[in-house]
Amino acid sequence: MAIEVAPPVVAGNAWFAINGGRLYLVAELLAGDAVLMVLVRIGLAGTYPRVPFGRGHWAFAFSYTAAFTDGVHWLAAEQVHGQRPLTYLLPAVATPAFVALAARTVLGPVRRDVLPRVPAEPAPAPSGPA
């Protein structure tokens, strides 16, 4: 479900690229949708630790990288006071999360818990006329 954050923020990034970083109603609607998607994910945050780790967790990396990039565009478009420190803060928050995700992915094969386990079954007996 983390990937559902991506469409509005990727579209928002594209909108800023097309319009030279200016705000219009479309950018505001996309941002509203993105905020809604992020709030839903925050509401589900308690369930994430119970979900077994897998490749799908990388959807968070893509979605939230795009969201942070969209946030940087918004900071520039709105000419927010303290824009530069906030712009540096976004990657500073994201980087440890991505390092943890990468470390968990690297440890996955060692722990044998990244790919689904296939139960060992005896080979089926040949069928058909003998």
C-alpha cells in the first residue's frame, strides 16, 4: 500500500517541472491527495512491524523519495523562510531510513527470510503407462 503515495507526488513533481516551479490549482489538488495518502499510511504505521520483510518494502523508498522531492519543490515555490535548512533536513531524515532498508535487504538472504520459503516435498511419482 505504500506505493499509493507515489502517483500524486510523482505527478506533482512533473507538474512543477512542466510549469517552471509555479503553483496552480492542479499542484494544490495533487498535494492534497498526497497528504491524504501519507496520513492513511501514518494511520497504518502500527501494522508495518507485523508484516514480514520483503521486496515490497522498497515501495516506501520510491514513494517517500518522490514525496520529499515534491516537498522541496513546494518549499521553493512558496519561498518558505528557512527553506535551505528544511531542504537539507528532508534527505537527512530519508537517508538513515534508506540505509536501514538496504541493510535489511542485504541481511535477508543471510537470514533466509526475504524470499518465500518453499516447503520441501518429496518428488512426485511418475505417472502414466509404464
